Amino acid sequence: MNVLITGANRGIGAAMRTQMMGRGDHVISTSRDGSAGYALDVTDPESQSDLATKLDSQPLDLLVCNAGIYLDKGQNLADGYGSDLWAATFAANVTGVFLTIQSLLPNLQIPDTAKIAIIGSQMASHTNAPGGSYIYRASKAAVLNLGRNLASDLSGLGIAVGVYHPGWVQTDMGGGTADIDATQSAQGLLERFDNLSLANTGCFQTWDGRDHVY
């Protein structure tokens, strides 16, 4: 399987890359600084165009939109959550996902069927809303909506789209007291990606296979 993973230089992205390569997949990795494969700033249309040019006519069976940021952890409602944090977070977590899918859509159309996996979060849920982290939560809710609408539009092209909560993971973002490590999360996510098809396109699932509440 030909796979591209964004944000593959550390954490869950790096763990997915290692496991996919270990099982024989051909993995194309990207990171903002180019330390893992190709350099890609998902927020920059020119960077997206450069990558698309480099990958011209290369088929992709699976695109994993993993790159993302969490800038508003610990912000205070009274004087925090500055507009710069809103702009940067949505540029990476929402616009960046859309630009990546848009620029690589020709590659995803080369196989008869292909898949797009968007790494979301349970923090997108509007039924599980304990407060705080307003920017990150809003960005993940937006990308969940984006993924479900793309699932409708791309099904006619044979492309399935799923959105996945990776768990609370021991990474720079999740912290050292999180529930699972990146290896466990990646293993579960790969099983979800393998099970993604046009029959369940538009799904919002947890790393361990549960359908997530919205």
C-alpha cells in the first residue's frame, strides 16, 4: 500500500510510519522542517504545491492527515485565547487538512479506491464538553465536519474518509500522564484505517474501534 503521512517526525505520526514500514507499506513522510521525508508546511499553499509537483503521478492508497497543533492548553478565559492562537490553530488543524487533501487529490484518484484518514480528537464532541481548550476543541470540531462532508463528496470518486480519535497519548501534546503510548495508539489506528471503506465512510471512531459520540 502506498501511504502518505503528514507530521511524521514525532509522536503518533512517527509511530504510524514505523509500523507501516514494518509491515511492508511504501510510506511517504512529511514534516514541517523536512526532518522526516519531504518538507511540508500544511498551512502554506506554495509548500503544498511543491509537494504535489514532486509526487506527480504517484498513486496514493492512503493519506493520513496527522499534522496538527495544540496552542491554547492552560489559557485563561479572562485574558487568554488571543486571536493569533485562533488563526494559527485553524490554519494548521483545519485549513491545513483541506489543502493537503486538495493538493493530493489527483494522487488519490489514480487507484480504483483510496482512503483518507484524518486524525481528529474526542475534544471535537459537542456532547462531551467539559470546558476549556476552546481553540483546539473548535478546530477539531471543524475538521470533523470537514471530514464528514468530504466523505459525501468523494465517495463518487471511490475515496473513503474517516476521522479518528487517537486516544490520550503520551506525546509532547498529550503529556507524560496520558493513558497510552504512541505505539499502542498507532497500532489501533492502523487497524481502523485497514477497516475503512466506502461502506463506513464518514465515520468518527476511537483508536480502539468504538464509534465516537458527536
